[in-house]
Amino acid sequence: MNLPISFDPPHRLLLGPGPSDCHPRVLRAMAAPLLGHLDPAFTGLMNNLQDLLRKTYQTKNPLTMAISATGMAGMECTLVNLLEPGDKIVVCAAGHFGHRMIEVANRTGAHVIPHTVPWGKVFDLNQIREILQNTRPKVLGIVHAETSTGALQPISELGKLCHEFGTLLAVDAVTSLGCVEVDVDGWEIDAVYSCTQKGLSCPPGLSPVSFSERAAEVIKNRTTPCQSWYLDLGMLMKYWGQDRFYHHTAPISMNYALYEGLRVVTEEGLQARWARHKLHHNALRAGLETLGFAYATQPDAILPQLNAILIPEGLEDLPIRKAMLEEYGIEIGAGLGDFRGKIWRIGLMGYNARRDIVMQVLSALGSVLIRKGHKCDVGAALAAADATY
Ligand SMILES: *Cc1c(COP(=O)(O)O)cnc(C)c1O
């Protein structure tokens, strides 16, 4: 057999919906030698990682840790642990990931009540109140930042509302954590999950989760065993807790990565980090609008870290994304589901929320558009972005 050449990835700027580029400090951290997963040095790192996660999630929840798999495992872990066959869950779905939550919940044997609004829109709290009143579900699931539509769901009052009806609030914070505010305790969230490869600027591979005391109580009082052995929080707690009971081999290097990624977040400060995302979003938005783009998202709900823009009439989706990738090494995201072929998604997440990157993507996109026959003024777009600084 001919030995294939060693893999040297081409240079890319990852401005899609994720993964986003790693922080250089995270990549360096991953190159450190392995430790045994029960080595006191490693379990010490796990404890510190949990503290950093609590800071990032703004929670005191003891049950806060990183699931050894990507964001979808966080979703699955949340649903299979909170739900037993026959339980009721309302899932608010306004995009691809809301619909996935319905699919995952369906497999638990729970009775799933979908509540949908058109893609690009967000939910109305009064309507949710009515549904809670009529259905009294055990859990309400919602996506905070719907990556398929670029919409930020306002959820700061939702936990309180759910608790009026004895319902637990489960939140998908996969695209929001590290980019916009997520206040788990202040917003009374009972279960939350995220990922490492979007706002936290680490590789994909872990899913940070946190569960309130209320949720922990519900999990403890289950009458049927959790249908997933690997994601059974009862056992995972014993590994991440004092017992250090062997459950699975933690992905050591990924935990180094997340630890360093969270150190970067904490060093910058949460408020400063959210402000930075907003700042560079404003610049990108000014540039994109000058290039002639409109957003696909409800105007008061636009996510700073993920810009979902409508593809102008007469332009083709794939050739332009291909030119961006091949000629400029820039990856931007395509539309999913209802938005397939209709939008592009430009992410400025974590380490990538920077002024140089805003200018780079605007000038590359502008040049490609002109070449494809779309009339636009790239100089004016760059000036408009620059003026916001
Ligand atoms: C990316 C994403 C997921 C899935 O996470 P993976 O890490 O790809 O498994 C779930 N929910 C939302 C909102 C996402 O954007």
C-alpha cells in the first residue's frame, strides 16, 4: 500500500455556523501530553473546569459538567434524563434545531407537543403562557439562538413563567454561550446545554451542560432507568463528582482545550465578550447592508454572532460559496430546511469576532459578487463598516 501523505489542512477562515476557528491558546493546550483520566492532576483540572463553566453559565448549579460528545449529545442528554415515557413536553420550534429537539424528544416515549412559528421569527411569551396553561407539561424546550435562522429568542422571563405551571425549562444554548448573555440562575433555567466549537472557540467534541436543583431532583426521582447508558446523568454525576467512579474515559485533550477556552472567556470577561460580538456585528451589518443584503431574521431578534442574510435575486448560492472557499479560503454557511438556497450565514463567533475579519469577509464577498455580475460598491461597504468603529 502507498502511504498517503500526512494531512496538512488548507488555510481556512471558518465563518459559517460552526465550527469556528480555535483560539491559538486552545490549540497549544491540546498539544500537552496526556494524563490518565483518574490522575489527580486531571481530576483537579475537571474541578476547575466545572468552576469555569459555572462562571460562564452564570450558575451555582453543582450539576455542571462537560458531556463527552458534541452539542447534539447535550440535547439528547437533557431530554433522555428529564423525560420518561408518557411525560409531556412542549417544544418551541422556529428552525432546524427546534425541530431536532422534537425528534429527539419523540424517541424518549414522551408525549411531544410542538409549538411552531415561521422560520426567522421568535416566540411570543403570552402565547407560550396559554400553551402552558392548557397543557401543563413537565418540560418546555426552546432554542436560545436558532442557528438556522439567526434569531435570538428572548428567554429572560421564560423560566419564571414555566415555574408558575410547575414546568422545567430546558434551553439549547449551543450557539449562544460565549457570544451573548446566558444567565442560567437569573433566568431560572433548569437544564441547559451548549457545545465547544461555536462561541467558545475550541474544537467540536464536548457539550457543557448544567442542571438546576429542581431538575436534579426530577432526575433522582425517575421511576424508569434513563434509556441511554452513556448519557445517564446519575452515573455521569458519580464520575464528575467526589466518587470519581469510572464511567468512560474522558477525552483528555478536549478537556484541556475547553479548560483553556473557558480561561480565555473568563479573562476577557463576559460583559466585554458580549459587547465585542455586538461591536463587530454592527460593523459587519453596516457593510452587508451597503452591499445590498437584507437579513432573513425578524429585525428585533438578530443574533450578533450569526448573520443570516437573504441571497439577492439572480445570484446562485453554491458558486459564490465555492468561490469564497477556493479563492479566499473563507467558509460561510448555506441555508438549511426552509432557508435552503435562500440565505447565507456568516458567523463571527468567539475568537473570530474581530475587526480584521469583518473587513476581510466584506472585501472578499464584495469582490466575488461583482465578478458574478451583482452591482455593489465594495469600497462603500468597507467604509460603512469602518465608520461604525
Ligand atoms: C450546532 C447546533 C447544535 C448541534 O451541535 P453539534 O455540536 O453539531 O452536535 C444544536 N443546536 C444548535 C442551536 C446548534 O447551532
